Amino acid sequence: MKKHYLIKVVRMFFCVMFIWVALEYSENIALADSKGLKGFPDNAVTREALQVQNRGCNSCHGKSMTNNLEKFKDGEPKLHIMAKTGYGKPEEIGHCLNCHQGFPLAGPKLAATIHTMHYKEKTAFQGDCFSCHHIDNKGNYVMWDDIKYELEVYGYSGYDSKDIRPVLDKWAKERGFNKGNQLGFTMDSALKGDMTFSQDVITPVKDIFAMRNFGTPPPMKPEDYLLTIKGLVNKETKYTLNQLKNRKQADSYLTHMCGSVKPGTPQIANLKWSGVPLKGVLEEVGVKKGADALYIHCYDGWEYTVPLVRALNPRSLLALKVNDEELSDWEGGPVRLVPMGGLGWELGLRIKSIELIDAKKQKQVPLAIAGASPEEPWQQGIGPNSGFLAPDSGTRVNQGDPVIIEGWAFAKGGIDTSPISKIYISGDYGTKWRAFPVKPGDPERWQYWKFNWQPPGKGTYLLKVKTIDLKGRMQPTKSSYPFMPEPQLPANLVITVE
Ligand code: HEC
Ligand code: HEC
Ligand code: HEC
């Protein structure tokens, strides 16, 4: 019971770690944004019946909804925990709900706060319930941004059923809708073009996402930094930064993802880390028999455990650099732990001490007990996931121009990691999926893919992506991991060819 509760706290809490980079405080609310159709085809259904132009958080807000939130804190302005989405993508409600599920420390349920913020007296908000919501086929208020690219948005379900589809297609065609579907998207079931893959594409530092629960560690002089290795070791040892810098360095290429995300999240990064292999340090201090986990303490207060077997993996590092740049305070420098195979919360910022423990005998439970027990569900991983990186949804291209679509696929499998084996793209609401097989590679790095698509003609297309791993696990449509907010619908990309 108690453990279960803790697990929830911990999971919600820790998308922690990507801490990065200069924040841009852009203009806060760009109401002017709201007039375009945001990539939807322009027709009576989208413009008049559904009013897609006035709906969704981003129709009023610019790229960020949290930049302004420091006004909710006392004293000096502080950043909201969701500090930065990856790849300069706008914040979306889906990125908020992975934390804001009402677990202690992970953020309150958003409904009351967001309703009040917009409906309190004298607010500039001029929308209504349907600015943010849609009512689904079961009559529930759902978030418009979650469901807007699903067919049932226009009130019909079962479009993908073989019996219903021809009837609806005929109905829609008779009323002049493009190629048969009510929203007017042009269907492309063939998806001509080839796909290439790479695991070596690195996320530039400026595109790395940032989420943190303990803020930025305050500035620290390099000479003040000290790392202690203690607990079940033969020789408790302290290392200065210089001692670590003078040791043999190694590089480790790893993909990291927030542990609680929807499909298509920009909270993913493939990085080159450089630093001191943890294995050598652990061998030097001598790990005693019985130790099976590392209990990590960070200078900012964050603590968690990592299983010893993963810490001993040659790819696990005490990282001093990311993409060849020294880690700043903001990035959790000077020394950050990068264990092979962990989710975001295991990338502790500014490591203070590493305590070797026997997890079964551990009395004091660290906040994140994630690492200790391989039986825990999140140790089984969070399932295959995939998304689009470029171009931005809503992009317009001229007919005949090459359309190069970039994206990623990754299965963060925990102890059970398996490489991605296929990427699937659909251009017809998921009725058909074209499979692009990929030679299984390193499971700890993403499959970055480039699809050189030849659209069949003019129109506004809606593409979807999903993926499968070598063990045959398909990207889940229901959350396979307790932190992930529902629904788990595949990521969408809208492109207009004109
Ligand atoms: C129709 C336009 C509109 C829509 C749609 C909208 N907002 Fe807002 N929002 C506003 C305005 C205007 C304010 C400023 C309210 C005030 O006067 O204090 C605001 C304020 C906020 C704030 C307070 C911080 C700030 O930036 O001032 C948050 C957080 C927020 N909105 C989140 C959301 C989320 C999440 C959604 C989607 C679920 C959403 N909004 C949808 C117009 C909108
Ligand atoms: C990584 C977790 C996380 C993410 C992601 C996140 N939040 Fe938060 N949020 C929190 C936590 C924790 C708090 C509690 C207050 C604090 O210490 O900042 C909070 C506080 C807030 C508050 C003030 C609530 C109140 O009643 O005081 C608002 C509003 C808010 N968040 C909106 C958002 C929006 C909108 C998004 C998405 C764009 C978002 N948050 C994404 C964790 C998160
Ligand atoms: C500015 C955006 C916004 C507006 C406007 C808005 N809502 Fe919401 N609503 C939200 C958010 C955000 C949630 C939280 C979703 C979640 O936690 O999954 C929510 C949740 C809900 C829920 C589910 C509550 C629950 O138990 O989780 C209902 C019902 C709801 N809203 C009804 C309404 C109604 C009725 C209106 C109009 C009077 C309205 N909302 C206007 C943003 C909005």
C-alpha cells in the first residue's frame, strides 16, 4: 500500500531531469494567432461546424503557457517545472497532464486551476468550454487538442470499419468533401517514397528538452565540488572535480526520454555524453558482497536508486560533458550521473554521493526507488513510441517539391529493451499502415528516420506514425505505463500541398 503510493509519487515526479539551456521568454499570449485554420482543410465542417481556428490551448497562447507562471510564486520569479519542450515545439496540454495528475509534488490536477484562471472575473479570456474541450462520442469532455485529428471529431465513430467506411465516403463525397472524409483531408493510402534511418543523429543542445522538479542547482565553484562514494564499499572515497577530469574519459551515446509522455512527444533527446566510466570508479572503491543498487544523492535534494548491474555497464558514466560541451549549473554540472538504460529521473543533476546499498535491507526509502526492483512495472519499460520532428505540422509546400519528413522511434524498454524493427506511416486515418522495416540496431539509441514522401497531388494530408520493436510490441494505444496520460493516440503531422 505504502509502496504503491510512493511509486506513484515517484513516477509523476520524475520526468525530472533535463535541465537545460537558456530560456526564451517570448511574448506571453499571442491572441492574434487564433485566426488561421492551423493546417486543417478549409471547408464548412472545419471552419463553421467545428471552428477549428478558435480551439485548443495554442490557438490563444503562443508557444508557452508556463512562461508566465512565476507570478504564482512568492519572492523572486521562479521557472515553472516544465522549463522547455524539445526542438522548439510549442507546449501542448498533453505535456502538462503527464505531471499534473494530482499526485503530491508532481503538480495539482489542472482542471480547477485552468478553469479558474480563465473564468475568474476581469479576465481577458473570451472563449467558452469548446475553446479547450470537445465532447467525444461517449459524451465526455475531452481535450480538443487530444482528439482534433481523430475522425470521431465530427461525430462519427467506426470510420475505420470496412462496412461503414464506404457509406461515409459516399455520403461525404456527395456533399463535396475532399476525397470522401468529412474533415476534408486528402487521403494517401499508398505513401510513395523511401525511408532512410540513422542512430547517429544527435540532438543539438539547444533542442534538448528540460523538465525539473528541484530547480536549477545554485552556482558552485569547481574547486568546491566533491563526490563521495560510500555505503557497502571497501574504501569510502571522495573525488574532486580535478581528480575526475584527470581520469580516463569515455563517450557514451544514449537516447533519453521523459518517463511519462504521450506518443510523439518532443521530450526526447539522443546525446553524446563524455566522462568517467562508473565501472572503474566502483571497482576502485571495491563494492562489497550483498550490494545490489546505488542510492544516489544530488546536491539539489533529489535522490533515487540505480541497479548495480546497470551501473556496471561500460556505457554508464559520471558525465562531465554533453555533446562535447562542459555541463553548466543549469545542466546539472559539473558532474551528472548518466546510467545506461534509465528514464529521465535517473539522470541526476550535480551528483553529491553514491551509496552502495542492499536494496532489500534498505530502511530509508529514497524518493525514487525506481532502480531497485526489476519487477516494478516501469522497469519493464514504457513501450515503443514514435513521433515527427520536421517539418512543423501545418507546413505548406508546392506541388512537385520534395517533401522530406523527419522523425524518431524508440522503445525505452528498461531491463527488457528491444530495438525498433519497423516504422509505420498512415495517410488515411490509420486504415492502412505502410511498414518501413529497419535493421535492428542499438536499443539504447533512437531510430531517427527520414521519409522522402511523394504526395499524389494537391491537398491537405494528415499523416500518422507508429512503431514496433523486435519483440513484436506495437506502440500501445492505451498507456502501458502508469504515468502516461490517456489517450495514447499516434502522433499526427499535417502537410498541405498547393
Ligand atoms: C480563447 C483563448 C484561450 C484559450 C483557448 C486558452 N487560454 Fe489560457 N489564457 C487565456 C488568457 C486571455 C489568459 C490570461 C487570463 C488573465 O486575464 O489572467 C490565459 C491564462 C492562462 C494561464 C495563466 C498563465 C498565463 O500565461 O497567464 C495558463 C497556465 C493557461 N492560460 C493555460 C491554458 C491551457 C492549458 C489551455 C488549453 C487547455 C488554455 N490556456 C487555453 C486565453 C486562452
Ligand atoms: C514536470 C512536471 C510538470 C509539467 C510537465 C507541468 N507542470 Fe505545472 N506544475 C508542476 C508542479 C510540481 C507544480 C506545483 C507548484 C510548483 O512548485 O511549481 C505546478 C504548478 C502549476 C500551476 C499552478 C497551479 C496552482 O494551482 O498553483 C499551473 C497553472 C501549471 N502548473 C500549469 C501547467 C501547464 C499549463 C503545463 C503544460 C504546458 C504544466 N503546468 C506542465 C509540475 C509540472
Ligand atoms: C482554458 C481551457 C478550458 C476551458 C475554457 C474549459 N476547460 Fe474544462 N478542463 C480544462 C483542463 C485543462 C482540464 C483538465 C483535464 C485533465 O486533467 O485531464 C479540464 C477538465 C474538465 C472536465 C473534467 C474534469 C475532471 O474531472 O477531470 C470537465 C467536465 C470540464 N473540464 C468541463 C468544462 C466546461 C463545462 C467548461 C465550460 C464552462 C470548461 N470545461 C471550460 C480546460 C478548460
